[in-house]
Amino acid sequence: MSPIPSTCKAAVLTRPGSPLEITDVQIPDKLEPDALLVKIERATLCGTDVHVRDGAVSPRSDGTYPPIILGHEMTGRIVRFGAGPRADSIGQPLAEGDRIVWSHGMCGRCANCVIEHQPTLCTNRRRYSSESCRQYPYLTGAFAEYGYVYPTSGRIRVPDEISDDVASASSCALRTVVQGFERLGPVAGHHTVVVQGSGPLGLFALAMAVSSNPSQVIVIGGPANRLELAREWGASHCIDVTQVVDSQERLSIVRDLTAGRGADVVIDMAGFPSAFSEGMELLRSGGRYLVVGQAHTRTVPFNPTDIVLKQATLIGSRSAGIAHYWRALEFLRQHRTRFQWDRMISRTYPLADVNAAFDDMAAGKEIKPVISMAR
């Protein structure tokens, strides 16, 4: 491998609402025990990254904005090990040059990690895209030529059959969907599933739903190119929100498709506040509603009596643990002939053009854009 330089290029956010700045960031010359240094190959752009850049979401719980490297969906090759075992989180051996995906740093010592087995609620989590790139370990975001893997971060070796681009997308969007489906429970052959949203979360949710062979899967979203891919991946029906703009009309279509009952399972991956109220209407009595796409500070009209009268089950799901990263990669590997995963990757941008990627995604021009670190 090439010698490791002392600095590397990274896309840094210095204040909300401003473009990212391509600047030199220090590469740590010493690693904590069990930490890794990786050369990032690819990083995919998440909608959350856009919200953080634009100031809609704070990168830190205290609301501050230090200079941070954005991005949390990435794959890279190991170039240096800290002291400790050279194996991934499921015991597979690791060596320099191996490709991995990795999680946020869950402490493994708090009540949520140890007692409740809910690492995504870790009270001491070290998050990517939240720590200052001016302080050690510096490289705590995806949009950089090198990345630091926290000692407490899970890490999984990427199967040879999975491309860098798709593996990167799996490390946020798909692993989040995997945990959501785990919390949701089984989807049966007679069920109708409605997926709200046709972005990466919605498309991965569609693929997981279709793989369970339900009676039908209805996707509500847009624009047209995303719905075209949804049909290719097995959506029974697609409702384009740019064409069917009234929520009551969309409800009527779903009712017609379900003999008036509504959906057995509704999955909110939309990211729009109004989707929640609409999803509750789409749900049949006794149905289950998985909510993943709601991450904002807005309130929406909702009468909790609906939960009682419908005897509905509401399920929230946030992020994922390292087991879900592995399951996401396995899902990609096992179903790679059924779904053309690369069809979700809409365009590749060099690191120098990272702001164009953000703008295009914000404008709905992209499904899952990729940032390439190759110079």
C-alpha cells in the first residue's frame, strides 16, 4: 500500500446553511486500541446529510456546530490497525486492504446497550458527522479521503460480490430498514403492505417487503424515475404524489385495492411530516405501522383515539446495530440476482463536486448519489 500522508482532503461544514469547504484535515498518526484507519473508497449521500448542511437538523444534541466532516454512509479499505484483535464484529479475520463498513461507536456499557440490547439508544454513542475535525481523531465523517473507525464501532467485512457503492448505501439506508423490519415482525402472504416514500429507504423497504412475498406492495412516492425503479423491483402498484396530490384520493385508491379494509402494514420511509397522519388513515383496523422516516421538529395533527379504535400497533425504529449491518450486506448478497442494486446509484461525483451532489439531491434529481474519493 502507498505511504499514509499526514493530511487528506475532506468536505467540512463550518456553519449551517453554507457550502461544504474542501480542506486539508489531519490524519491521526496514532490510533486508540481497537481503532482502525481506513482509506475511504466511496461514500453515499443521505438525506440527513442535506438536512444537517441546510441547518434543519443539528449534528449534535447540544445544538452546536463545530467544523465537522459530513457523511456517515461509507466503505473503505483498512490501512492501519490499533492494538487489538484483527477481526470484524462477527469474528471474520481482517487484514490491511480489506473492505469494511462500520457503525457509530456504541459504548457497550450503558443500560440500553447491555440490559435492553438496544445499542441504537446508547447513551454514550460516538457519532460520525458530529465531532470537530480540528480535534483528535479528526476524521469522523464520510466525505474524506481517510476515515477513523472508533474503538467501539462495529465493523463488518464487505463480501466480494457487493460493490463499494452498494455497500456504502447499505451502511445507513438498508441497515436502518433491516432493523425496522425486525421490529415490525413477519409479513405474511395475504398481507398488503404500503410503503410511504420512494427514496433509498423506501426502495430498500420495498425490496425487503417483496422478498417476503406478500399479496401486494403499494408504493406512494415520487418522482417518476424512483417509481419506475419501484416497479422493476416488484411494486404491485405505485401512486405518484406529484400526480395524485390529494391525500384522500390516495386513501381511496388504497381502499379500492384492499376491498375497503386498508393496508395490513404501513411503512413510513417518506421523511415528510404529513406522511404520519396519512399513514394512520391508510392502516386497517388491527394493522401495524412502522415509522422510520420521521426525523424533524414539526408537529402534525393526530388523534391518539385512532390507535385505540383501530387497535393499531405503532412501531418506531431508529438507526441500527452492527448485526443489522451484517444482515444488510447478506440481504444484498443473497438477492443480488433478483434486484439490480446498482440501479439505485444515480450518479457519481468527485469529492471536489460534493456541493453539487447535495444540491441535486435536495432538488430530487438523485436517488442515491455517490461521492468518489479518487483524485
